[in-house]
Amino acid sequence: MAYDPNNIFARILRGEIPCKKIAEDEHTLAFHDINPMAPVHALVIPKGAYISFDDFSDNASEAEIAALIRMVGKVARDLGCAEAGYRILSNIGQNGHQEVPHLHIHVFGGASLGRMINKVTA
Ligand code: AMP
């Protein structure tokens, strides 16, 4: 599957669509989710054209990978989630119900989030 340069996060990165920015560095952008599922719901994305975590973990540079991980931690700390705890999540592909085909890490916090996910059977 080829990267779709017209996906919504690519358009945010190009400045064609606004976002509620939290932080940015050379390799990453963090912003608030438009439809928050928790009191804190941020998204952290690489600036590079990576479809998913699978694509990113296989093809991104060490610097891009380090920047994304650092930014996830920074965003959680800056939004006041580190002490009480939070959850990070990335949906990948069809089974993961990924809607936007540009890698994004969800950061949820600000309240107790319940256990991981509902139990699923094949
Ligand atoms: P996923 O199912 O992991 O692909 O989730 C995509 C996420 O992107 C959802 O939580 C959406 O609410 C969020 N989203 C979609 N469009 C925007 C946007 N323009 N700005 C911020 N978040 C968005």
C-alpha cells in the first residue's frame, strides 16, 4: 500500500488544515485529537510520510524514531499525565481499525482509563 499524500494528517503537516498544536520539533508534531475520548487525548505524528507503526518501525531513521518516542513522553508530561499515569495506543491497519493512514500515537489521560481493551476472540 502506497502512502496517500492527501490523508488528513499530511494536510495538517502542510498547513492546509488547522490543528490545536501542543508541540513540534524537527521530526514530529503533537496536537489535540478533534474528537477526544478522554480528558486528555493527544496525537503524536512523525513529519515523514509513514503509513503506520509497521511502516515507521521498518523504515524510519534512528533520529525519527527517537524523536517520536521522546515527543510522546514530553506531551504526556506537559499535559500533566505523567504522575497519575496515561495510555499510549497506535491503531495499525484493518484489524487495528486505523482510520487515518499516517502513523499516529494516541496519548490518553486525565482520568482512569479502565483496563486495556475489550477481550476479543477470533
Ligand atoms: P485512528 O482510528 O487511530 O486512525 O484514529 C484517528 C484519529 O484521528 C481519531 O481519534 C480522530 O478523532 C482523529 N482526527 C481525525 N481528524 C482529525 C483532525 N483534523 N484533527 C485532529 N484529530 C483528528
